[in-house]
Amino acid sequence: MQQLAPTATQEREQFMDVLRGFAILGIFIANLAGFSWYFPESGISSPWLLPGPDRTMSFLHQMFIEGKFYSIFSLLFGWGIALQVKRGAARGIDAVPVVKRRLRWMLLLGAVHLLIWSGDIVFLYALLGFLLLALRKLSDRAMLTTGAILILLPIVLYAAKLHWPILAAPSGLMFQTGSEVLAKTNGVVVMSDSEIAAYLAKASWWEVLKTNLAGFFYRYGYLFFVSRIPKVLGVFLIGYALGRSGFYNRIGENKESVYRIMGAGFLIGLPANYILARYMSYHGGDYFQLTPNGFYQTIAYAFGVVPLAIAYTGTLMLLYRNAGKLLSVLAPVGKMAFSNYLMQSLIGSVVFLGAGLGFIGKVGPVCYTIFGVCVFIVQILLSHLWLRYFNYGPVEYLWRSATYRQWQPMRKMTNSL
């Protein structure tokens, strides 16, 4: 039987790389909020903190960025797996074993990344990728319906936790385990975000690594509490249905559908995100407390984030049809998305942690947004330069080689005169 080979360069959907590059920018800016440990009430004095503008920028982040770009990345993840399975089937090959092998290596890469940045999404994506494969035989309609239900499920789960707080116990157990691991590995007991920031401002790299071990439990306690897992799986399913149906390949005839989807996304997403951003930026938010206000915030998040992310995707689809050459500048960043994502984590750690340049707690949303855009521009230049000589990003190269159990051709072949 013919073996499944890596997707050839010419087969790659350049639009997916453009969209992936766009998502990488938004993810980095969203993650910088975590790297910076910005708290308006911290009382820290710094030239990089601009109280009025920072609060306005924080509002804009909550409304237009927070959650939307990892949702686009989730959509692309499901879409990409669908294309792999579909291309394998077209060649008479079962691609699922290869995809599973790819996911196992992704788990390992995610675990390594968790030691660098406790806000990692790679490990979660790999875990949920196996669930996505288990559901791959659902029809497109069933996938879209199930996806929508899963995206809205956090509302039901939060309401259930309000009535039966015992349902929040798994999250509490994860948080408690994180505190115990931190106490055992680093000898410190940390109770609040501001105390964690103060500790990281002085910690060595070895202490940071041990803190990130504990951070795994904090991270997954958070993911369980906010019911992120069903939401991400739901977006995976929508992406899989999108990829399997070949919707993008027929975008010319589907243009009216794209406009309708965009319109609905903006119509639902913008008001919901306005409510969410207003609440988070000016009233502190109750997302992590079992209160009625936290329930309302959960509703706004569920109805706001994914619809706006889908509206962004539809907008970029149509723009790419008319301005593909201009937007293609983002494609190399998207083709090297994994490498660029890890690079962003390394840069964020070096710049903000006390073991590096020590800007933690001293930089607000205005300045770290400018910083994030500047880093992304450098990544565009580096990605273009790298892919002029190489077929894959460095991390993608190792990942693909491990997946296909043979070293992939790294250097581009050049014709000699």
C-alpha cells in the first residue's frame, strides 16, 4: 500500500498560512498580558505604565483580541486535520495513524513548552485532537451542531456550579495541587496573582522552570473552571467540517454565505464582547468567582468570542480573494507558526521575567501592544528570510521528521547554472 507522505508545499493552502500568521499576532498580544502581569491596582510606578490609556487599551484588547485569535487557531487546527484525512483518503491511504503520531509528538512539544510558558495551548490541542479524531465520522451538519452546543456548554456548566458548588471541586483540587507543588519545589506559598508576580520578578531561571511545573496545575485548574475544553473542541469540530466540506475551495459560489456568516458574527459578537470588555476592564470581572455576575460574563464570552473569531475569518477570506498578494506577507509566519509561537514565549520570558530583563509588572497594555507588534514585524522578516533557504521552520522540521519517521528535506534545492 502507498504510504502517506507529508503534504507537499504546492498543496498547502496559502490562505490557511495567512490566517495562521494573523492568529499568531493576536495570540502574542493576548499572551503579553500574562507575561507582563499587568495590574492597574499594583501601585507600581514605571514610565511604561500609562493609567488612562492603558485602561482604554485593556478594554480594546478584551473586545477585539482576547479569546478571538486562539479561536481562529482552533478553527485552523480542525481544518488542518480534516485536510490530512481527506487527502489520505483521496490516495487510498488511512491518514489517521499518521495524525495520531503527529498528535503524540505534539503532546511532547506542548509539555516542553509548558516549562517555558505555563499559558501553553499546544498540550491541550494535542489532547483534544484525539477526541476530534474519535468524532470525525459525524456528518458535517452533526459536527456543526455539536460544535455549537459545546461552545455554549460553559453557560450550562457555570449555572450548574452556581447551584452545586461541589462541581467546581476538580478546579479547586488542581489549584491546591499547584500550590503544593510550588511549596515543595520552590519553598514558597503563593496566594495571589500579585504575589506570584513579585516572586517571578526575583526568581532565577531554575526557579522559573520549577514554578512552571506548578503552573501546569494552575493552568488546567483554570481551563476546567472556565470550561475551556468543550469550547475548544467545539471550534475544532467546526473547523473540521469546514475543511472536509471544501467550503473555501468554493468560496466564489459561497460568497453570499460568507457575507451572512460574517454579518451574524459581527451582529452577535460585537455587542457581547462590548459587554464583556466593559465588565472586565472597568468592573474587575467575576469570572473566577461563582457569582451571578460571573455567570453573566460567561454568557457574554460564549456568545461573543467565537462568533467574532468566525467573522474575522470570513472577512480575511474575502479580503484574500481580492488582496491576496498583500496579505501573503503573513504566509511565512503562518507556515512557521509553531516555531514563531515558541519564539514568542522565549522572548516574553526573557523580556519580562526577573531572570531576564525584569519588566514584569512594569509595562502596561499600550506599551506591550507596541512591543508585540514590533516583535511580530521582526518575525515576518525572519520567516521570509528563513523560508528562502529552508522548507520548514526549525520546530516544524523536527515535528514532521518525527511524525513521518524519516528526516525531511530541510534545505531548498537550488538549480546550479
